[in-house]
Amino acid sequence: MGDSGLSKKQMVAWADLVKCHEWHVPPYCFSVEERRGKPSPMDSHESSPPSVSRDWFFPSPSPSFIHSSSDHLHKTPTRRFSTYPRPSSSSPASSSHRDVKYAGFSRRTNFSRRYQRSPAPEVAVSSLAQQIPQKLHVSDDKTSIRNTFIDLAGGRLKFRWHMAFLVALLITTFSSLLHKNISLHNQANDLQAQIIKLNGRLQVCNLLEPMDFDDFNSQETINLPNKSLKTIALVVSVTLLSIPFVFLKYVEYISKSKSPDNLKEEASLNKQLAYKVDVFLSVRPYSKPLALLVATLLLIGVGGLALFGVTDDSLADCLWLSWSFVADSGNHANSEGVGPRLVSVSISFGGMLIFAMMLGLVTDAISEKFDSLRKGRSEVVKKDHTLILGWSDKLGSLLNQLAIANESLGGGIVVVMAERDKEEMELDIAKMEFDFRQTSVICRSGSPLILADLKKVSVSKARAIIVLAEDGNADQSDARALRTVLSLTGVKDGLRGHIVVELGDLDNEVLVKLVGGDLVETVVAHDVIGRLMIQCARQPGLAQVWEDILGFENCEFYIKRWPQLDGMHFEDVLISFPDAIPCGVKSVSCGGKIILNPDDSYVLQEGDEVLVIAEDDDTYAPVALPTVWRGNLPKEFIGPNSMEKILLCGWRRDIEDMITVLDAFLAPGSELWMFNEVVEGVREHKLIDGGLDIERLMNITLVHREGNAVIRRHLESLPLESFDSILILADESVEDSAIQADSRSLATLLLIRDIQAKRLPYREAKATQGRKGSFSQGSWIGEMQQASDKSVIISEILDPRTKNLLSMSRISDYVLSNELVSMALAMVAEDRQINDVLEELFAEEGNEMHIRQADLYLKEGEELSFYEILLRARQRREIVIGYRIGNVQKAIINPPGKLEKRRWSVKDVFVVIAEKE
């Protein structure tokens, strides 16, 4: 054929090639010569590729394609290709040996040499060659942009692909199993339907029993909607299970996709959600049980829908079955089939988790309740109880006195609230060595500054509230007591009882009374002990009397009204109580003021109450007026006007108040020696800062000495044998530790007594032999007892255990400061009116207790009754409340048998209440 014919064929071939490219068929076409079964003129060309290569690249088309080859340019042929080329007439042998395996290599055939003489194909090839690099270039640009985007996103858009892959694999496996189960279930339903149809046909043919075709049709119509409902239920259950995972992934994606600038300004979404959940679970008291209930209902609902999708049971039965799986994980053992077993196992596993959470919640609730009870967080449902706020070394003595006071009532209730652990408080109280006498002590942990804690101990129903001072700095302790009083006055329900506040500094008393008003009674511990030590130093033996009167173990003060005494003179009232000693009157005419030691001419009016010293409030009553002989006093009483020399060892916080009291009690020209470790210049500044004006001291002169009271050579520099009284104070540097303070005081006492014993002349010591104790003359304690006759030493003791050492040795008198303060607090808590009596007895003016010699009231060997001595003492306006026999150490207060006569000695002493000298 000519060149034109060849060009036309080539054009047809290239047109087919272009159309194949447009139709996206594989990259091979068929030559025109092969379609027609003719050899191509290109085959004779020496540079053309062999026919085998052309056949690989242009395999033989099907006959239908050959017939329609003339219409390739105008009609789209049906693409049905065969990978096996037709046998060629020029090479039948080679064509017969071709195999399918060679078809895979046809894409590697080279076109360039075959079509190099055709201009049109060259254009097409060149255009295609230009398009391929352009497409590759665009693809490279897209890849580079994608890589850049990935680099910019960094770790924020990077998912945990391995976890996602695992979750996807599990979901796929679960879905495939469900799909397989559903398919098998549908096939079983189809087979069942076919069986029903065949049975129906057999019944028609009278081979089986008659069958109702209406029921058959209705059953067939019901099965179709049930299948769709079960499929929907299964899909809904799977969707509900997938929602939490999708939501968490979405929240994580949103949180990571935020820019760093936004993260600096606000928290991420997952943190916000976690915070809201935390707040909901923390603030709502029933949030955890509510969340558990919702989770249980969701598990039952989702499990019921899943069972409904894989079983033939109704929805109600599936829900009940789901509940049984949740309640008892062993119920899934009866399930049959892959789908029901898989769903039942899943529900049982969820039920075990819910049961574990429920068990944890119940355990936490029970543990929290027991922990609340153990730590003292429960409310005290009591009334008319005594409430103690705070904890200090005085608590033991205070509880002992309250237990003794409540013994006559069959026991009472004492509630202690402090900022300590409840178990520690109960353990410390259990170690206290005294009998509680049926009094119950309840401990609660809390702060008296918090109204909720005060409500927890029923503060509004307490009959008395005692606020203890904290150990340590007095100003800080008083400031806390002031805040406590403010909290108590702010109680919404009000207070039924009164408040007794222990203060450390007298200067703070005015402020506390200003805040508390009429509800508050104050006991200034340091002031009370300081005044008591001064009285005991000037009158040996008075410490034991105060210990008996302030405590509830013996006799104490009581105030009570007796209508049968109205119109009687106070002198007659004195001898109207055989089991008590009247000391004063609470006068209605004076606005309820207690008049201590009134005149004999005072007449009791209606509404007046009588103040007495008795063993208990129910142990005394007035009787008919007895006949008592009134005698005359043997001699007049002359008060001591001689100068005294007193030594103060140690430094107290309120020592300036003690100096003021001593200046009021001592005679002019007296000396007060101050021996402590404070530098003399600093000492004067402290006294002035405390409010002491040294220039205004009228009766005493201050003598300063610097030294350590536990060093012997420092004490030997003092004229210890010349002092009338020595007061050993609990030094301010160690008063926070009772044991250390008592050890220091005891060491100072022993050193002073030993120095005094060494300085006494032998004849004077021999003259005093045998007067005290049973110790031998040669013993060191005997020498100290002999030295004690020359001067009185009063030691301030904080720990009650130290009292036994001093009582046994009898080398010094003592003031048990903490115990006496506790007694005063307990007495004021039982009856707040007693505080006025104590304040007057401890004040510089008014009445106080005295130790009087017996020769002021009787003669040697005179026989008198106690009432007769009482009436004799009234001639000097004194009230005799007790006596002490000469050779006995303990005084008897409110003695029995007041009308019985006994023989007295001038060595005896009497305890009286009289005006200050």
C-alpha cells in the first residue's frame, strides 16, 4: 500500500490510542493491521520492532471490535479486550506458542522507533510527554504542601495512631461478628419462612393437618417489620456505644488543634470538662450515686437493645434479661449463639464494673461515716452540758473538779472541743488519774472560731461555756479568747448559759468584758495566782485553805434563798446553819450585789439570798436558833506594823501587778528584793512598760540583784537567812513547760533551804528540833525543816505531781497554780455569782482570808464551842470559817458539831474572813 494508506492506518491507530487515554483504559491498543488480519508495511522495515513486540503492545481485539473498526472515529465501541493475541498469517508458529504470562510485559514495549516516521503520533506523544511531567510536578507540589502542613501542625494534630488502630480493629471485629450473626439469623428466618410456606402447601394438598392461611400470612407480615426493628435496635446500640469514644476523640482533637496563644489565655476543652465533672462530683452530695444510677440505666437500656437485635425475644424481655445480666454476671451462661453470647458477656462485664463502683461507693460512705465519728465531726445532741473550748495543762484538774461537782446529780455531761484529733484527746483524758464519778466526757475536733463547729457541740444549749487560755504568749492567747467570745456572741440561736473566760493578762480583761457584756465572767490566771502567793507568803498555811475552799472535794461557796430567814439579823443567821457557815448576803436592795461579811445589824429582806460555805448545795438547811453563850475577847488585836523583807526569785509577766499589791499590804520601810536573770536596766524598762510607777511606791523599796536561781554561788551572794518570806516564781522563760518550770523551782527551793540550814547557829537549830515531821535531826531534810521556821518559802507549782514531793518533805509551802485556776474556773462555771466573791477576796481592798492565832479569841485550856468562838470573832467583825490544831498540818473548814465544846490551845489557829488590815 502507499504512504497515504499507511498514514491513514496509523492515524486510526493513534485515534484509538487517544480515545483509550480519554476513556482511562489500560495503556495498550490494537493496530489496524491486526484488526484486519493483514501485515503492516512497517513490518518490512528493518528498524521496526518485530511483530511479537507489536502483538504484545497491540493484542488482537475481539471479533465484535474488528467489525466496528471503521467507526472508531465516530462511535464509541464496546471495550471488550482480550489479552491473548490472534494468530498472525505471517508467523503462525510463533503465535501458537504465546502464553498469557507475556501479556504482563506488554507495557514495557518501546514506541519510539515504530512511530518515528509518523508526524501526527509524534505530536501526540510529545504532548503526552509534556503532560506527564506537569502532572508529576503538580503532584510533587501537593506533596510538599502536605508535608509542610504536617510539619506546621507538629505534635498537636498527631493522633495516637496505634490506639486508634487498635480501637478500629476491635470495632471492625465486633461489627463483622455482629454482621455475621445477623446474616445467619436472617438466613434462619428465611429458612423458617420457607418451611412455613412448604407446610402450607402440604396442607393444601391434604398431606398435613389443616392450617389457617390467615395466621401464616399474618406471621409472614409480622416477621418483616421485626427484622427491621431488630436491625435498627442493633444499630442504635452500637451507635450509643460509639458516641463516648467519638466524643472523647473530638474533645482531644479540639484541645490539640488550638493555637498556643489561645492555650495561654484559656484552658483546653478537656480540662474545662474535667473541671466541671470534678465540681459536680464534689459539690453535689448525691452526685456519685446519681452517676452510678444513670450508668446502670444506660447499660440496661443499651444491653436490652443489643439483645433485642440478636435474639427473637421481645424488647421488654430483653430489657429484663439485660438487668439480670447486670445484677448477676453468671446468668449469661445460658445464652446460645455467637451474637447473644457476645452481647451477654459484654453486659455482664459492664455489670461487674458497676457492681465494683457501687461497692466502692458504699465502702467509701461507710468509711467516711466511721472516720467522721472517729475524728469527732458528728453533732452532740445534748442540753444542760458544760462546754470546754480549748486545750491546756489545766484541763485535767478542771475535768476532775467538774466531775466532783456533778457527783451529787448522778453525773453530768462535759463536752471538750479543741483543734486536736479526737482520738488523741480521748487518749490523753484516759490517762488522767482520777475518777470521773459517772460524768461523761465527749470530745469533738473543731475550732471555736467557726460557727458551724460551735453548732456541732450544741453551744446554744450548754449551761456553761469555759474558754481556756492557750499555752504560750499571753497576748496572743487573750486575742484568741477575744475572737472566741465574738464567735459565741454571734450564735444565731443565742446562748442559754454564761461564758467563763480564762485570761493571761489583766489589761485585756476590760476589752473582753466589753465584747461579751453580761454573758462573760473572767478569771485572770496570773493575777489570781500572784495575789494568792502574796497572801500565802504573809500568812503560812493559807494555800491549803484556799485549795480546800476552791475545790469541790471539801467545802465551797453556795448561794441560796431561804424565805424562813427573812427579817432576821445576820448575827442570828450565822448560828442558824449547823452544817454551813454563812459568809455574806446577796442583797436585793443593792441590786443583787453580794455583800461579804456584812454588819450584825443587817436584816435579811424578802428576796435576799445567803452566801455560805458548805460541803454541797443539798447538805445544809437552817434550823431553829440555838442558845449560845456570848463571851468577851481576851485581848485586842493589833495588826502587824513591822517592816518585812521579801525576796522574789524569777520573773513573771505580771510581776509589776505583784509589786503593786505588795506595796498595799506591807508596812512602810519594807524591802522587796528581786533576783532574776533579767539585766537591771532592761528590768526597769519592763516594769515601766507594764504600768508600774516606781516613784509612787509608798511602802516598799526595790532592791535588784542579777543572777541565776539554780546556781548555788549566785544564791550564796544573797542574805537568805534574813528574809521573812521568799517567793519562788515559775520563770517566764520556762513557764510553757510545767515539768521544766517545776524542776527549776524545786532546785531553787532545795538550794535556798540548804544554804539557810548551813547558816543557822547550832543552838538555834537544836531549839527547833522535833517541831516538824518525823525526820531525824542529822538528815538533810530535817535540817531544811528546821530552817523553814526562820522564813516562809512559797513555791509556784504547775504540775500536780510535784505537789507530792513538797507535801512529803514539808520544807516549803506551795501554790498549785494550774490546779487553783482550774478550781476557780469550775466554781465560776457552776455558779457565776461566786466570781464576785473571789474577786473581792483577792482584791487589795475589802475582805480577805486570814490566819489568826487562838489567843486572840480564847485563853489557854478554855472549853468553848465553835459557835461561841464564832460569836466572839463577830466583836471584831470577823467570820471564823475553820481552825487548825497546833500539831496538825491540815485545817478543818466548816467543822461539824458546832455546838459541842472542846478544849482549845493557844497554839491553835483559826481561819477567818475579815477586812484587810
